Amino acid sequence: MKEYDYLIVGAGLYGACFAYLARRKGRRCIVIDKRPHCGGNLYCESIESINVHKYGAHIFHTSDREVWDFVTSLCEFNNYINSPVANYKGKLYNLPFNMNTFHELWGVVTPEQAAEKIREQREAAGITEPKNLEEQAISLVGSDIYETLIKGYTEKQWGRKCTELPASIIRRLPVRFTFDNNYFNDIWQGIPVGGYNRLFARLLEGTEVRTGTDYFSDRPYFDSLAEKTVYTGPIDQFYGYRFGKLEYRTVRFETSVLDTPNYQGVAVMNYTDAETPFTRIIEHKHFEFGRQDKTVISREYSSEWKEDSEPYYPINDGRNNSLCLKYRELADTETSVLFGGRLAEYRYYDMHHIVERVLHHPELA
């Protein structure tokens, strides 16, 4: 018998939830992570008594009561509502696209007027079967919204022209004919009171955790510790990149402490013009309604992933999906390795999706 039932590679949300639920069933777990901290991309760093989302803004949202009851049983969540603002060359617009946006853009005051404006632009474009993101966006919201609030931001985020991106990326573009600035349609949303580190402290309580520990530095040793491995890292790295490397977009952050209590008045402001080099500015204190004398902001710059950067967004185009399928076929043959999470599945997940997948994992039934 080995020392542990599970070696969990990665102390992010998937790995931490798996460890918590496994421990409740009496299983012995050890969690390792190459970063010097737990929490994955949800890790918060305290700066000027403000919980700074070190790897980008994360707002928990869900309509699944089981998921919400699970996370709120671990720690208290506040009632933060995500209401981002778009800045296009100095003019501000509400997101998602709603009546406030339409009024600022066109001066319309009724849902009927707004719908008619979009219909006119959609018909003028004459797009019947959208072949790319640009055509899909124009067919959904017209040319004005596309040019002002979608095109520049999207091309900065993905590093590709909208005409080269698949229509599927934007197929579910939210459009509301109400004055509701709540970005999400989910029933529940919020931020853990005191930051995400408190959530992970509860999830990993009672579990042995080794941070600053790279699985690939001594893989045979780590594999020898447990009956099974739960792997949450990049799937192509697990197989030594034998078919080639999967592609990602990464994000670089420029974080600054400002000697002012309020910089932009909102937690998230997107910069949708092509000329501004960053995609958005996060003002972290607004996630928790902070009243500190100073503030902390992070500018986000999107770029192609390199080996010395963090992989954030899978590029699910034809080439990468075909490559990923080859790795998944290998993964399906494993009997002592379980793959899960954004990197191991090469698929973008919101946080509630990760929690739901672990809650229903057959290994933990």
C-alpha cells in the first residue's frame, strides 16, 4: 500500500476541491504545486490591505444551487455585482450591451428604438451565414457596437484579426433591452469576504500541501507516493509534447499602488479601442467595497504564450483542437491518472464549472 490514495498535481480550484471532497471520504491526499502559493490563478496578494487578484479578476457566479451552497459553506461571500464599463477613446459605455449602452451610443430611449437600430445595421450588412467573429458580431448587434466595443478589444485579447477568429467565440453575446448593468445572468455571484485565499484555506485544511514543488522535477518519485494521480497541469506537457505544443494566450499585469482612494470608480474597465495597448484596468478594492486611503490597479496586456509565461486562454481553433484530441486519446488509456481542469482538458472553464465537475466526479461518488 502506498502512502497516499491521491497525488494531486496543482493546488488550483480543481485540485483543491478534489482534495477537500476526497478527504471527506477518508482518502489520503497530498497536493503539490510548482508555485510558491496555493490557489492557482485565484490567489490574492495583500497590498496596502487590499486583496489584489494577482492573476486577473475573478468573480464567482452560478445558477447551480448545489455549487453555490458548497462554496458558501466554506466561507462567506459578499454581494459584489459585476458591472464593468467600456472606455472607447474617452467615452464610457455600460457592459453588457444594454439600454444604457444604446442610449449613450445612439440616443435611443426605448427598447423598440434600440432593436430597430440594430435591425437596420444587421440588414445593411447582409450577412446570412456568419463565417467568422466579425460577421457573427455584426449579425448580432450591428456595425456600430462591433466597431466601438468589440473589434479593438477582441483583436488585442486574441492577437488575431476578428476575420480570422471563429464565430463560435462570440455566438452567445449578451444583449439586453433593459437598463440592467449586471454582467452575469446567474442567480448568485460574489467574492469571498477577505479574498479567495480564505476559500483555499478551507478547501486544503487538513491536507498535506507542498508548494514550490514541480511535479516534473522528479516525476517517478512523486508517482510512487500515491495509488492515483490527479493531474491538473497542461496535458501536452504531461506527455512530453510528443505531438507538439498546444497554444494559449497569456496575460501580463502591470500593478501599481496609487495615492488616491478611488481611481476609476469601478472594479473593471475595458479599453475597447485598438490604440490603447492594454485590454483593461482592474481596481481591486472595488471587489470588496474597500475604503482604504490608497488604491491598487492592474493593467492587463494580452500576448502569445511562451514557456516562461502562464497559459491562460486555450486557443480552440482547428489546429489546437485536433492536437488536443490526440493527447486526450492517450489520457483515456490511463488507469491511474485522472485529468481535470482548464489546462489538463485544454478548455476554458468558469469557476462554477470546475466546482460542478469535481462535485460530480465519479471517483468521488
